[in-house]
Amino acid sequence: MRAVRCVHGRPTTVEVPPPQGEGVRIKMASAGVCGSDLHMLELGMLNAFTIGHEFAGRLEDGSPVAIEPIRGCGACEICRAGDYNRCPATLGDIADISRDGGMADEVLMWPEALVRLPAGVDARDACLVEPLAIAVHGFRRAGLRGDMRVAVIGGGAVGQTALAVARLVGCEVAVSARHDGQREAAERLGAVPLTDQPYDVVVEAAGTASALADAAKRCKPGGKIVVLGTYWDPVEMPGFELSMKEITVVPSSMYGRCGPARDMDVAAAALAHIPELPDAVITHRFPLDAPAEAFATAADRASGAIKVVLEP
Ligand SMILES: [Zn+2]
Ligand SMILES: [Zn+2]
């Protein structure tokens, strides 16, 4: 079968034996290229395994599923609290980084990774469940309510999914985006124009110091900044503004479980309620045989790419 791996620093489709061993076999239907894949590729972190942590497919009986690509040890206090994204064992067991990910014809996953899709959600679009879960988790940590005004800094896939989830919560949401295509997508998803009136919650969805500074400027006194973008390096803090306004900065990483519901389950349900999302954010679909083109398109902001997806 085919799998996308890093060969000489480039994402390349190689022929590998089908996965063997314990687990549930999933036939891949869609796998998204994530900004962190681009970054990890550059850092040389994706050298051993099949790439891809945003993916969905079908079980052998045909039922569609999305995949939660992380798991903790399951036994420590952190895992039992539902915060398995913080468990030290999690970093050692992530599909894409420490085991084979989803850019392949078939993937073998542990049974707990399966996220059943509600009726009406196509596995071809369900690679969006993972980035939606990033937003669900961040807003859960921030205690987002429908009466709050939200600004999102960054019009990439993380910013757009944050917009879509906050709209579903009932919030009025504005997006600060750099590119025309990102602004158009945000409008389709119900964003209102950005104003200078301060916001209750500002989402930092760009992962840069300038976005964090902009977020602090737009946040109201006593408000919250939710950091959904990953900081790979130290970033400068807009210290004076954070202090004077007593802003709470809420970093957020991946997803976990709140009571019986995983953020991934909530995200799958959310996708069923936002049928316009796939059309608005999946800007490119490439065959599994063209990963170099897919990654180059995702890396080139001028291409108009928001979410680039690989398909079998
Ligand atoms: Zn990702
Ligand atoms: Zn644990």
C-alpha cells in the first residue's frame, strides 16, 4: 500500500507493507496537511513514520470515523482527569510523530482512537474533526459562552475552525485575516467585520508574537486570550498591556475529555452542525500520490490555501 513519508527532507509517497498487528484497520478517506506538519518537516521531526495526524476514513464494515491521534497512559492522575493531552506518555504516542499517521491507504489504530461520525458527515471531510477539536478544547478551557464577543487573529485553518465553533456557541465573531481568500471564507462562516471595540475573548490563531500583541490590544480589560497556535520558539509578551488590563492568557494544546465527552466527539457533532465548513476551508484536494505538491501548496500562502487535503 501507499504511505507518505519524509524522504530526503521531502514528503514522498512510498510503497510499504499493509500495517500488521493489534488494532482497528481504517481505510483512509481524507488526511489534512497541518501547519505543524510543515514545521516538523523543516525541523526533521517526521523522519521515521507515515505523516498525518488529521485524518478520517472507514472501518472494514464501511462505517465512517475520524481519528483521535493521541493517547495518554490512561492510568495517571492527569489522564484520569481527562487531560490526557498533558500526560507525558502522550508525546510518545502520537500518530504522525511517534507512530504511523494517516497519509496512507490504511492505518491501524487503537480502538479508543475511533470517533464515530454523526449522520450527514462525510469521511472525505472528517479530517476537519481534529482541527475543530483544537478549537473546542481551547474554548472549553476559556469558558466561552454565547453572550461573549470574540475576535480571532489569523485566518488559516485554526482561525476558521475557531470562528465556526464560536459561532455555534452563539458568539458574535470577527476575524483578522491577511489574505482575501481567508476573509471570504470567514464571511461565509458568519464572521462580522472587525471593529476597534474591545473583545471579551481573543483567539491567537497565528502563533506569532505580532498576533499575540494584536490580541492583547483587542482584548478588553479582564478578558481572555486563547492561544490556539503552537509557539515553537520563545515569543515576546505584550507585557504592559497584559498587566494593565489583567488579561488571562489561556494556552491550549490538542484536546482531552470533559466528563464523558471527548473534545473530538464534540467536534464531530459540531461538524454535523456546520455543513458549510468543508466547502469554506478545504481549498485544495490532492491525490495521495502528490504529497510534494500538497505540502508546497499548504506552505505557500499566496496559493489561497486554507486546508489542503490528501485523498486516496
Ligand atoms: Zn495539526
Ligand atoms: Zn497519563
